[in-house]
Amino acid sequence: MNMNTHSLISKIESLPLHLQDEVLDFVNFLHTKENQKPKRKKRQFGSGKGTFVMADDFDAPLDDFKEYMQ
């Protein structure tokens, strides 16, 4: 155990029993929350190919900025 664990344990042990029970409930809640996280699928290179198309004039200057580009 590291120093933080020892410190945490000593602080919990110094609490009244009813508060120690609350700490235990909270730790159980955190475990449940962590285990319910959806597992992310591994990303596959190129899986989005063909989902969007860029316009041929994508790099062309925008008309809205003509006055700034003179």
C-alpha cells in the first residue's frame, strides 16, 4: 500500500461507524459506475470513407471575406 492509501484508511477509521458505512456505500457506488461504462470499440482506419464529400472549391476564398482580402 502506498502513503495515500494508508492516509485514507486512517481517516476512514477515525470516522464514526455510521459515516464509515456511508463511505463504503459511496465506494460501492463508484465501483458500480465504473463497471457500467460502455466499452468503446477500437477505431478502424478508413471506416468513415465515403461518409462525406468536400466541395471542389473548398479552399477557394469566401465571398464574405472579400473586403478583408484586398
